[in-house]
Amino acid sequence: MNRFIVLFIVLLMTHSPGLADPAQVQAQVVEIEVTGMTCPFCVYGTEKKLNKLPGVDAAEVSLKNKKARILMKPGEKADIEVIRKAIVDAGFTPGEATVDTSKAAQ
């Protein structure tokens, strides 16, 4: 009987309207210019560094567009300075960055 009560309470808490529903939390998308890349290996190394950052769900780097697109996990906020440092650590120069929450679903 006690297990049933505990299970009921846990289920009630996870479906409580007062708690944030992860599906309703928008993810941030950061787009940042990256200069100095000349080959696919440059892209690979930069993506690898960015994907290891805390809170990053996925990072894509485009050699053609000279940009990185970083999708943060829902509820996580991007730290632009940490992203810039990762790009510098990869051997490249970060440029202008934009943060958007409306592009996460695209």
C-alpha cells in the first residue's frame, strides 16, 4: 500500500501544472561567425570542441557560410564567451554572434 501511495505522489508531482513541461521550454540557437577555417578537418575540430560544451545539444559548422550553429538543450542558456573561447581553442576566430529561441524547432 505504501508503494502505491509513493508512486501516486511521484506521478502527481511529475504532471503538476506548476512544474515546467520540458516540451514547452524553448531551446536557444546561437549562430556565430567563424573565420580562418580552410578545410573539412577545420570544421570537424570546431564542431568537436563546441559539442563538448556544457548545455550544448548539437553544433554544426559550415565551411561555406563560415558560421557555427549551436543548439542548446531545452532550458539551457548559451554562454557566448565560452563558445568564443572554444572557437579560439580550435584555432579560429569567432565573429558576431546572435542568440535566438525561435529557430530551435527548424
